[in-house]
Amino acid sequence: MIGFQNIGLIAIVAIAATVQAKWIVPGARWTDTDGGLVNAHAGGVILDQTTGRFFWFGEYKVEGQVEGGGVSVYSSDDLATWKNEGIALSPIEGHPYIAPEHIIQRPKVLYSKNTGKYHMWWHADNSTYGWLLQGFAQSDNITGPYKFLDATTPLGNWSQDFGLFTDYKDGKAYGLYSNGDRKEGRDVYLTSYNDDITALDQVVHRFDKYDLEAPTIIQTEKSYFALMSHKTGYRPNNVVAFRADSLKGPWSQPFTVSPLNTRTYNSQSGFSLRIEGTKKTTYLYLGDQWDSNSLWESRYIWLPVEIDENKKDLKIEWYDVYDLNVKTGEVTPIKGQAYYGKNAVTNGDAFKQEATFGSDGIILTGITGNDSTVTFSNIEGAGKPQWVSFYYQNTDDMGFGDQPGGSPDRFGGKWQLRRISSVIVNGDAKNVETLFQRDTNKGIILSTPLLLNLTKGSKNTITVGGLWNGFETKGADLDHLVVYPPEG
Ligand SMILES: *[C@@H]1O[C@H](CO)[C@@H](O)[C@H](O)[C@H]1NC(C)=O
Ligand SMILES: *[C@@H]1O[C@H](CO)[C@@H](O)[C@H](O)[C@H]1NC(C)=O
Ligand SMILES: *[C@@H]1O[C@H](CO)[C@@H](O)[C@H](O)[C@H]1NC(C)=O
Ligand SMILES: *[C@@H]1O[C@H](CO)[C@@H](O)[C@H](O)[C@H]1NC(C)=O
Ligand SMILES: *[C@@H]1O[C@H](CO)[C@@H](O)[C@H](O)[C@H]1NC(C)=O
């Protein structure tokens, strides 16, 4: 009887799993339905009322190039499975504002009922950030092609990092923008659009002299939370939020939204989504995990946000792998099996070092090259690709170049934002996976995922070595691994 019931339960679970949408895995290499890397950086996502699909617009970046890729667009039903819809706004050779050498950053799209068209806005600039303008393009079709209309100074001022917010209660749209790094600037503006969404019309609030950028607003029933990052270029920092009952303010003091020194789980703010499900309204933080060494390979950190209206507080929650049901609004963290450093075998110069912040009071360090490796064994696998999260510490702290107070443990005077490890499953040296481990902070452990093929059974091994990062052959310190069940 018991056996029969168990089989019944397993069958139900299996069916439920196959109808589930794809999981969201922050910081992984996200691929589209054609197998390409999802290439839409510093973007924005909108739910299109006509098709009922989500559309994600972002900066398109290719290897060896910083600017000039234009704006890409992807579509999805579940925010996890993305179809490449091509380039929505293409650069035009010789164009005064959108030539390949110009900056087209932080693009956002929204629908204008009055014009019956989709409107795209972005930070338009020349390569030395000398213009500080906002670009405007239009299309009849959400995926484009968008036609360039203008690049303007918002109400006569400067505009750098650009964000867009629509109030779900009255449908009114607002532009958000930092007004540059000059001494007279360093503010973030919240400015309403006219009814056609063809121009800004009135400053609603100015976040004065906080010197923040990459703004986005999360709206709940009672509150507005404005999230912004500090200005540290492509290096992550601790994102802050302000809260208010009304867009006009008064706004609260800024406060941090993630555990200190995780630098917002190694990401920068820029966009957010409100998902009104049948069971729950869920808020998502859509951050960028920049890789300044290869911008085109930068990743995405999308995480649910927990809001406590009584405490007037907001926190971004980390999950390695989670399921988001966009219909019900529910977020389900996926449970995995942990394997700790204490039980791993070290080879060569790798060793277990005392660490108060590590699991079991140790951390695995000295992971360099081919022969100084660590091996985790007796890992249970399912015989299908599975997400494995590597919990690591990379002590090559971010700092400000040669300024006093900068961290001493940089290599060769160049700030490195990543170490790189090799990952080998079951000793198969022909299949080496590359694990990027961006800087954390001393004593801060973060995780980064890889999709690995483990064989069915509990005899798998995972061996981690160090790879060349442009300065040295060194992996980050490892704390533990978490192996997740296969999807579907
Ligand atoms: C960008 O624009 C500014 C202001 O017009 C100008 O001073 C600067 O030389 C321009 N940069 C380039 C690369 O043309
Ligand atoms: C508009 O976009 C949709 C979705 O990508 C596409 O199927 C359709 O052909 C496009 N229509 C035009 C007129 O380009
Ligand atoms: C531009 O921004 C600066 C700083 O926020 C402000 O002092 C100035 O009045 C603004 N200029 C205009 C024309 O709005
Ligand atoms: C690892 O070993 C291979 C084969 O011996 C060698 O070619 C390669 O350079 C080594 N890599 C590192 C990072 O030491
Ligand atoms: C894992 O297996 C799949 C087929 O199931 C294959 O396409 C993929 O390349 C494999 N990945 C690795 C890292 O071996």
C-alpha cells in the first residue's frame, strides 16, 4: 500500500514538474531558445497588453566592442524562456546620434495609448559622455524596427543613467535619470512625461546630491521604493532604496537592500518588475552583473524582493535557483543538496584554512592551476544536466585604484573583478567548464552557478582548479557546493 501511494505521489510530482516553466538562475549563462547568450544588458522588461507576453529590451554587446550594438529585444511568457526577436534599434553609420561610435545605454520601452505606438527612450551620448541626452524612437510594432526621432536635454538639463517608471494606479509614466558626474550635477531626477509620452513635462522630485545612478522604482499598494546604485563604474556596490507614500515625497533616507558588502550580490540596479499574480503580487529586482573585462559576457541577477510595509523596509532575497509562476505570482525556491569543503580532498598547494566565516570553520584555498585542486566526491546525480552552485570567496576586493583606502591585495596594480576556476566532472579532463568568480569581499561568501552533467547515482566527483584570469592562474576560495535537481 505504502509503495503504491508513493508511486502515485511521485507520478503527480513528475507531471507537475513537466508543466512548470523554466527556472530562474541568477548569474548563470542565460541562453535563448536558439541557444545564443541572452544579450540585453541594462535593460527593461514590459508586459505587452496586446500579446500578453513579456518583452525585454537591452544593450546588445559583442566581443571586443563596448558600444555600437544597438538595442536588442527578446520575448517570453514566463520570464525564464527567452526568444530572440532581433535588434529593435539599429545603429546607423554617420547618424548624428545613433552611429556605431555613440552610446545607446539603458533603453526602455513603453506603449503610448495616445500615439498608438511603442516609444523607446535611452541615454544618448557620444563616446566621451559629453552630450548627456535622452534618445527617443518609435515603432508600430513592439519588436521594432524603431525609428529614431530625437535626442534631447530633459527640461534643459543633463541626463546620464536612464530609467522609466509607470504608475500602475493611474498609468502615468515617469523618467528617472542621474544628471551626470559634474559637481553641479550628481542628482537623480524623477520627472513626469506628457500624456503622449513624447516629452518630459515636470520635475516631480530631485534626489539631491546623493551622487547615485541606475535608478528604478518599485511600487506597492502603499509605497514607492526608489532603488539606485552608487557610482563605481562597472564594479558593483551596495544598492540603496528610498521610500515614500507619494512620488513627490517626502522620501526617506536611503537604506541598503541586501546584506552589507555583498554589493547587492555582485550586481547593479537598473530595473524592476511588479508581477500581479492571482495569488500574490511579486516584485522582482532586475540587476546587471557587469564583467568589465568582457562586457559582452556580463550576466543578470534577477531576484525577488521582500517588502515589509510596517517596517517600511525592502530587501532583495538571494536564491541560487527559483521557480517564478508569472500567473499566480508565486516564487518557489528550489531545494538542493549541499556538499561541504570539510569533506573535500585537496591536492597540491590547495589546503583547508581556518576561517571563522566558513562552514565548519574552514575554507578551501590555494586553488591554483591544474594540480592544486579540490575534489568533492560522492555527489548524487540524476543523469541529466543539473545546476550546481559554487559558494566562494574572492578576496580581490574592489577599490578605487591608487586612492588611499584601496585594497592592498590587487594583482599588478589592476583591479580584478574575477578569478576563474576550472570545473571537471568525474575526472573527464576533456570537458572542462569555466567558472567565473567575481570579487566578493573578505569574509563574504557568494555563489555562482554552472549547469553540469552528473551521472545517475551517488559516485560523482567535481574537481575545481585555477585558471588564468589575465593576471594569474588562481581560482577563488571555495566553501561548499549545492547540487540542484534537474528541471522538468
Ligand atoms: C562629446 O561631446 C562633447 C560636448 O560637445 C565634446 O566636448 C567632446 O569632444 C565630444 N567627444 C567626442 C569623442 O567627440
Ligand atoms: C510585429 O511583431 C510580431 C512579433 O515579433 C511579428 O510576428 C509581426 O510580424 C510584426 N509585424 C510587423 C508589421 O512587423
Ligand atoms: C540642472 O540640474 C542642476 C542640478 O540638479 C540644477 O541646479 C539646475 O537648476 C538644472 N538646470 C535646469 C535648467 O533645470
Ligand atoms: C594544465 O595542464 C595542461 C596539460 O598538461 C597544460 O597544457 C596547461 O597549460 C595546464 N594549465 C594550467 C592553467 O596550468
Ligand atoms: C551535457 O549533456 C548534454 C546532453 O544531454 C550535452 O548537450 C552537453 O554538451 C553536456 N555538457 C557538458 C558540459 O558535458
